[in-house]
Amino acid sequence: MLYNILAIGDVTSEDGTAHLARHLRQVKKLKNIHFTVINGENISGVGLTPRQADDLFAAGADVITLGNHTFDKMQIADFLEDNPYILRPANFAPRKPGRGYGVYDCGRIRIAVMTLIGRCDLDWGADNPFTTADRILKERDEKPTFTLVDFHAQATSEKLALGYYLDGRVSALWGTHTHVPTADERVFPKGTGYITDLGMTGAVESVLGIRAEQSIENFLGGLPGRYRPAGGPCKAQGCIFTLDSDTRLCTGVERIDIR
């Protein structure tokens, strides 16, 4: 049987969450979506609060993934311990609160979600994402129907390399963090669905979700001040991965842009 998994790129503001609240459930019904993963680490600009997480679940997220801004709002720390549906990168130091891998019972299927952070130009203090993925895949007691990976990384080469490395061992792997959707969605030779970056959810007229004039001022060498999210009409970008429960792999990948 075929199942449609929706992955939504980094939500950059509360306006982005409101955009999802208005449109996501309609899109899920139209596209027959069975499970939705949303990266939410930028809703506060940098970080996520428990209230914002609740709002994202109310908008239609089944699982929320995080990245390098996981602990920029420290009130999320206890929430990560208590809520198994919010995942921080699995290759953070073991002393960090929360978890980076979860398995979710969805009736006839079980879906595993793994979150990893890249080290190239992003977080060299993290454990190796390649060997962390190996360890998690080896240690789990029971193989779920599908395994999904959100790789929060800066370098496209690192994302592509991990995609090939896990090809055939996970159902789908997508990149987050750079906020710009890539045009390389595909199914790898051994059956893993892939895209280098999903894009972002937030203001259309912005630089990666923040006010354009602030980003310009920064590149001119000035003092842009504390980054503030841009206003105006929003978009939500991501991908739909169609997965086969018989093979546990991917049959197709479709980019979406909800405006």
C-alpha cells in the first residue's frame, strides 16, 4: 500500500505557523497525506517555545524537528524531555535534553523519524551524523514500516553524501536549514526518497524569513540589529514522499509550495 508523507521546511515566524493553520489541513486532505513532519526551530527567529510548539501541532504537525537553534529558547528543554513528538538532532551530546529518534504508531504502519545535524560549516561539536545514523539503525529493536530522516545541515555536499550513504536503508531523507528549496528531488538508486533542502515557511518577501533591509544592512557592513521576521503574505514549502509499505522505500517525490 502507498502512503504519502509530507515534510515542511523551516517555519521562520509565528506568521508562518498561522499560514499553516489556515491551509495545511486542506492540503493534507487534497493530497491524501498520512503523516506530517515540520521543522520548527526558527519560529522565534532563533528557537522554539512550548506554546509555539503547541500551535504547530494544532496547525497539523505530527512530529516537529529542530536543529542548531534547538536550545536558543531554554524553556523548551523540559518540554523536549516530556514530549516524544519533538525531536532535536540525535548527534547532539548525550547530556543534552530530549531525543533525536522516535517511532510512532499510525495504525497499520509504524513510522520512525530521525533528526541529525551537519558538522560542515554548522556544528563541528556534534557527533558524526553518518556513524550516529548507523548506530540508531543498528540498535533499534524492531524495524518500523518507514524511516524518515531530517538532516539539518549547511553544506549540500554533506547532505548528498548522507543521502547516498543511507540509500536503501531509510525510506526518505530531506535537508533543512538553508531555507531555499532545491530542484533535485528524486528517488535514489536503492529506493530512498531525497531532496537537498525543503525550503521554508514564512514571508514571501524576505531574506530567508527575515526583513530584507536588515539582511542588506548586514552585508553592507552596518548594524542590522536583532533580526525580526518579515511580514506580508506567506508561503509553505516542502515535499511529499510517496512510500510503499511492501518495500518500505520511496516511489516518488513531489515538491510543494503553498501560497
